[in-house]
Amino acid sequence: MPISGIAMTTTVLLPDAGSYVEMTASDEQASRVRVVHAEGKGLTLSAPLVAVPVVGADVTLRWSAAPRGRYALTCAVLEVAENRLQVEARGEPLVEQQRHFVRGGGGEQVIMHRVGFPDTNGWIRDISEHSMRAHFEGTNVRDGEDLQLRIALGSETIDVAATASKVEALAQQVPPGPMSVELVAIFNATEAQARVIRRYVMRQQLLSRTRA
């Protein structure tokens, strides 16, 4: 039989075009990059000029796999043109499970920013590098809403993008007052931000054991 001129393309799970993902290079420097195009095993990425790796380098892309955790996909850099990268997946993405993330803390201050709404103060019930459970007073939020959070973790502060999940509205009964919410915020954190959270939680756990 004649050989067809149409090449078979292997398809792997890739992040959607137009989305933002975290890219970590071999030196562990993490950057937020935009997916311009994704097809088969290849992606075109737009990255900050200071974060562009060299041709031949390996990078790891991470994006949400909520509620399980996040995907991690190893890629090889094939081409570089200014801030545009052509990369190719090496294998299938792995899921970094949420249960592997260190969780702890409680009582930390957090400010929630939403487009078109005033900033809202809240406090954290517990936090991990993947998500947090928190309480906000005098506001209402919907499941799936995009949030920008400023979180105070000891001497460090991080600003992280997140998505609201498992939102529960609470009415203040005594005395009657404005609505408040408790919610889980799923982070779109960079590796650097995740390290800050991980260090903080582990430090708090160590201090807790020392006091016991």
C-alpha cells in the first residue's frame, strides 16, 4: 500500500492557549509565562526577556489541575526568538497531588482584591502552597471568581492570583450586620511564592512543636 504523506501527531495534555503557566528553568528560577499556541506536543510561549532560557535547555511548566493539585510537564526548548519560545513536551504531565503540599498556619492577615470591588480584609484558617481556607467580612464572592490576594506571612508578603472555590456565605446575626464569606482560594502561585509559603508553614510547625 502507498505510504501516506500525512504525518501522525502525538497529542499530550497541554495548557490552553491564552492561559498563564509557571515556567521553572534548571536553575530553579520560576517565571509566569503566557501560552500563545499549543498543539500536539509543542507549545509557543511568551516569556519575560530576563527569563528566556537557551536553546536545548529543559524547563518545567506547571498549571492548575484543581482540585487534585497541579500539572507538571517537562519540556525541551527548541527555538528562541526574543521573548518567544518554542518548546516540546517530554512525556506526559504529572499531577503534583494537593496532599503532598505542607499545610498549616492560621490567623494570618490577607487582603482580597477583585476588579470593580473595594479591597476586603480577611484572615486565614489554614494555608498551603496550593491553596488557603480563609474568612472575609463584609463581602460576597462567587465560586470560580478570580481573586488577587495579598498575604502577610511573618516578615514576608506575597501577592498571588487565585480562584475562589467552596464559597459559603455567612450572615452576621448578633448584632445584624453585613454578609461575610468563608472560602477556599486555589492559588496560581509561582514556584518562588510556593517556597515562601512552604518555609513559613514549616517554620510555624517547628515553633508549635517547640512550645509543646
